[in-house]
Amino acid sequence: MRSATSTARTSPPALLLRAMAALIGVVLLGALGPAAAQARPAQAEAAATGLHISDGRLLEGNGNDFVMRGVNHAHTWYPGETQSLADIKAFGANTVRVVLSDGHRWTRNGPAEVAGIVADCRTNRLICVLEVHDTTGYGEDAAAGTLDHAADYWISLKDVLAGQEDYVIVNIGNEPWGNTDPAGWTAPTTAAVQKLRGAGFAHTIMVDAPNWGQDWQGVMRANAQAVYDADTTGNLIFSIHMYSVYNTAQAVTDYLNAFVNAGLPILIGEFGGPADQWGDPDEDTMMATAEQLDLGYLAWSWSGNTDPILDLAIDFDPSRLSSWGERIFHGANGIAQTSKEATVFGGVTPGDTQAPTAPGTPTASAVTATSATLSWTAATDNVAIAGYDVVRVNGATETPVASSTTNSVTVTGLTAETAYSFAVYARDAAGNRSTRSATVSVTTDRTTPTPGVGCSVGYRVVGEWPGGFQGEITIRNTGTAAVNGWNLGFSFADGQTVSNMWGGTPTQSGATVSVAPAAYTAQIAVNGSVTVGFTGNKGAKNTAPAAFTLSGTACTTA
């Protein structure tokens, strides 16, 4: 695993106080100020230049509503990972938020480099949110830079960014205030916005919240109207970062609805989902509410995190999505299901209201106790098919289970000896959805030993901390036939529990753990191996499991 010099969740002061915030809850969040409850004063809105704000919504230059669906990418720490934008686009994202440095804390990303990033975004048909990360935790982290310094950096890039208003949003500074005197956020945020406007920037400007981006004391929420009114163009959007503070549905919905009800533009500029020792963010509500309210979201982050549970792709490899990556790209309300490409790239035909034809009836193959691969005849569309959504059908009820940009997908996390019914929808880039395909019935296998299967399992503790640890399990196929789908079983001896896993989906009952594979770990060639990583909770002792089974077959231990 690689590790970044810094990520949104690795500053120790931030993590400690975020944990405190999670205990306090959102009762401390203030309501939007009195001005926000009234009709917003008329703005002297500039003529629309590219991406802009109107009536609390982010619009393209042609007036088309644009909802960001994308991820964050840590460019400044990994400048050599130049394939990442293409890989992110391949999973259906319409936006990428790119980490840059103004030189205060990390190596400065200069004009030529930034111009190349913008060009790569445009080549890959991605809206580019550019942010300075050096401001993270100012006032609490002594190494952090100021918003004023970040504003000067953007002004130094004006020649590069001028004319890119259709494609670029300027996020002045990442999480530009810590938990020390967060009220100090308002004045420098306003001043930085006005400094950029005074320099002639017409771009939509994004501002992050204090409290390490999470605004758990409600400063941005209370002062958003005043900050917005200070921007005479009206092209300002607020960004909330949702991690452990947002661990309940009410915390998520209350915050987002406060802005929407006030007519103020907002998006979830970063968020996490995997549980860790600081809490368990409610990513399902974040994504569902963002879809319901037509708000943007940008997941943290593509790869390279110090905390590997937040890597969407393991080691920047698009063929190795983590469980977090699968959730973001292919889960309910995920990117594959909800993303629409910006019309400025010509990917959406204005006025396209024609839905695709229904996909063919799916067929099932490679059925195991916990997974099944579904394939279907591709749908057709008057413009182009953007993707497919697979649902489980139970009477009149549908449950989204997977999304794909091709006409095949492996559904994981199924229960052994259980009957399922699946169907498929097609959708185009304009968001038109086909009628549902016919259904296919699938009954999963038993969890009994499979002929030809032999296995060896290696278990190791990668790191430990008080109350928690990170583990790694390597499964090797020592049999005579390839493994296509599996279920790994083992038991903990000292009351350990799995809090998050990548490479597999865990189910735990007491000490007993059952792991179903992710799509990218489901197949194990003869003499081949796959690795599953996880974080867990522990007490004083942390004894390794003594025995493992693979689909009912006892494995040797390595």
C-alpha cells in the first residue's frame, strides 16, 4: 500500500476532535442566520460565463443543470499517476477534484503543470475542480497556509485558467480552518473570494467549511448567506466534507436541507463511508439525499491514502476496486447509476427524451454460494448507452444491487442456498431509463466442499493501535481447478470484530466471520492468490484465527 503525505482524514488533531464532534452530534449545528430565512437579496448576476450559479443551482453556460458525481484525486502527492483521470472517467464520473499545492507546505504545482491537468480533464470529458490543500486545518495545524496565500496562488495561474470557465471550478482552499476559533473562518473566506473577483476571475468559486471541513459547530451554516452576498457575481458554491460527524441520517439531511431551503448552493465536496475508530459515516444517506436533492458529491479518494480504507482503487489500479470503490461506483445512488456527463463535451443531446430499448433477458453463470455473474444482450439508444443498473426483484419490490458500463456484472454478497430474481435497466447520458428487462432466476450453491479445491491461507497483522488493528488475509488456490467465486470462513479467538474490509464483504456473527469476494477477487487461478485487507477492533489480546475454510474446504495455514 502506498501512503500520501496527507489526506483529508490523517491530521491527528482533526481526528481527535472529529471523534469528539461525533459524540456531541449535530445539536451544536446552528441554523442559517436570519437573512437566510428571508428571500435572498437580488444579485447583480454577471452574464453567464461557463459554469455558474442561478437560484441556488450549479448550471452550465447553456443553462443546463449540472450535478457533480465524481471523486477526489491526490495529484500533488502522486504527480506521476497520470492515468488516473482516464481511469476515473472510465467508471462513469463526470467530475474530478484535483489536489494541488500552492508551495506553502508541499511542492508547488506551477502553471504548465496545472494547464496539463486541465487539458487532461477536458480530454477525459471531466469537469475539473482544482483545490489548494496547503490550507488544511489553519489555526490548529501550525503547518497550514492561509486562504490569502492560496488566493495569490490562483491569481498567479490566471493566464492558465482564463477561458476555462466552462470546465474549471476554483476551490480556494481545502478545509481552511481547524477546530480552534472556527468563527475566524468567515472574514478570510470572504476576503479571498473578493480578492479573486477583484483580479477578474469569473469562474464558479467553491469554499470549504471550517472544523476541518465538517462545520460541526455550524459556522459556515450560520454565515453562508453573508459570504454568498459578498460575491457580487453570485457564482459561489459551498462545500461540506462529511466524515464521522455525519454518522446519522438526521445529521446529513438536516445540514443539506438547511442550505437547499435557504436557496444556497452546496455540494458534498468530500465524504467517506468506511467505519474506523473515529466513527461510522452514513454514506448511504449522503448519497441518497444528494440524489434526491440533485446535489453534487465527490468521494474521497481515488488512491494513495495514508489510511488505506479510503482508497477507492488499490494502489491506483482500476482493476482492484476496494469495497469502498465498489460502493461509490456501482452501489445504489452511485456514480455509474446517477452520473450525467456535462453537455459542454457534447455527450448529451439537448432535448434528448428518448429512452433506450430494454436490455435482453439476463443469463447467469459462475454461480457460487455467494455470487453470480449476469450477462445480457445490450440495449440500443438514439444517442448512446451510458450504463446498466441491475436490480433484485421480489414481488413488486426492486432493490438496486449493481451497476455496470458493460453488459455483464458479477453480483456479490449473496446468501448460500437462496433463490434470487434479477433484472436490468439501461440508461443513456441524458438520464433516460429503459423499461425493465425480463427477469432471471438464480439459486446460489451450498457452502459445501467443492471438488478440486485446495487452499492455503496466510493471515498477518499489518499494524496495531489502542483498540484497533489492520489485518491482511492472502488466499492461495492450491487445488487443481480455478476458483470462480468463494466464501472464506474463520473465527476470532479474542472477541475481535471487523470494522471495514476491502477485497471482500464480511458478515460476522459473534466470533464467526464469513467473507464473500469482491468482483475483482472472485477468481483465483490454480497456484494463484488474492488478498483481502481489513481494519478491526480488538481488546488487550489479538490472537490470529487458528483455522480457515474456503467454500467449505479446510485450508492449510501459511
